[in-house]
Amino acid sequence: MPTTHAAVLGSPIAHSLSPVLHRAAYAALGLTDWSYDAHEVDEASLAAFLAGLDSSWVGLSLTMPLKRVVIPLLDEVGPTARAVEAVNTVLFRADGSRVGTNTDVPGLVNALAERGVTTDVAASVLGAGATASSALSALSGIAKGEVEVYIRNRARDAEVHAIAEAVGTAVRIRDWSEAADAFEAELVISTTPAGATDELAPSVPEQPGTLFDVLYHPWPTPLAAAWARRGGTVLGGLDLLVHQAVLQVELMTRRAPAPLAAMRAAGEAALAAR
């Protein structure tokens, strides 16, 4: 039987847990003729990579720096992906057309719901990149009042406001020098690179709420560790990665529900081995 192909693309890509998660799903679903690999692809080589795929390919996961640059290469882009200007999933139709969607946003929503965070919560976001855009979209149905967004580069204020307006989330942008104030919110979503929030760890309050730190390696981050020591609820990057991957597996295989528990266990084991 011919092999059905899927993969994750990005640069760098060697650290990606996506192959571990998707392969665990295929094993649990009995899809022995499916493969899922990681490919080092940057902005300059993305178009050529897509052009070289044949009909055995069903989908791709995209990580940085490809989530935005892929959009002009697609035939159709879903409304959420269009609003946040980030495609993390490409599906290939039988006619060869390419459809882009975003599973980061519903993945965030589902991960928070798993921990009981569902609606009417005061929220803040650290960062202003693609994941922050997804966070703002996820918060459109969860946040109470304005979401405070803390950013380093104030030149991105207009971009953040535009994304927030597109996804229907009211925001107030604050300077990074005030980032410790973010911890007053019931929900804090940190979307910054490794090391960016380390200096904030001593500022975790006595009774913190919920922290969603989207990093998964190294884990825990100093901020997440400090938050847990204070008794707050902590979600990590693996929570987001698993929940968005579950949705990708369902879209690519057309099998639902995807095996969340098996995928999470595989991801935890892979991280523990690093």
C-alpha cells in the first residue's frame, strides 16, 4: 500500500516534537502506512518545497518562520488564519489545491478549557509575535474587558491593534518595563522566546492565577517554576502543542477524536529524554 505523507516544516526544526506527537497518533489509530517527518525549510525554500510534493501528501504543519510567508502560496485561507495572519496547517485537496488553517487558536482554547478556564477572565499577554496573535484570537471568547499586551518593540503597536480588531479582542498595549503588572490578571499568556521572562520570575505574586507559558524546552522556565511554587496553575508549551496537533491529526486523517492521551504521553516521554 502506498505511503501517505505529512510533515512539519520550519527553520530551525530539529527540536520539533511534532513528529513524536503525530506518529503516536498514527500508531494509536492503526495508520501503519502513514509517515510524518520534519524538514528544514526556510522562507526562501518554501515555494520550491511545496511545488515538489506529489499526490501522496495530505498535509503539513508549519512552525516559524513560515506561518505568515506561506499565505500567498495558498489557494484558500481559513477565516481564523486570515485574521491572525498565521497559518500553521496546510491541507492538500484531491484536486491539488492548498488550504491553510490555524489550529493554534482552537488549541489554545481547548488547552485552557481542559484546566477550567473557559470564559469571563481578566487576561494579559506577554509578547507580540505570531503566537501572541493566536492568543488574542483565543481570548476573544474568554477575556473579560481589555486584554493588556506587554511588548518590547513599541513600533509594533499598530500591528497588535490591527490583529486585535480583526479577531474582536479589546486590547491595551503596555510597555515591557511594566511587564510585572501582567501578573495581576487571572490569566497570563506568555508568548515570548526562551529567556525573555526570566527576569520577571521574582515578581510572581503570593497568590497567582493561571499562567500559560507557550515554551516547552527547556521546561520549566524560571517563570513557570516560580509560578508553580506559589501555587498557581501552570500550562506549558506541550499543552498547546498537543492540543493543536490533535486538531491537525483530525484534519489530515479525517479521524476523530484523535488520541489525545497517547499523544500527550509520547510528548512527555520525549521531553523527559532530552
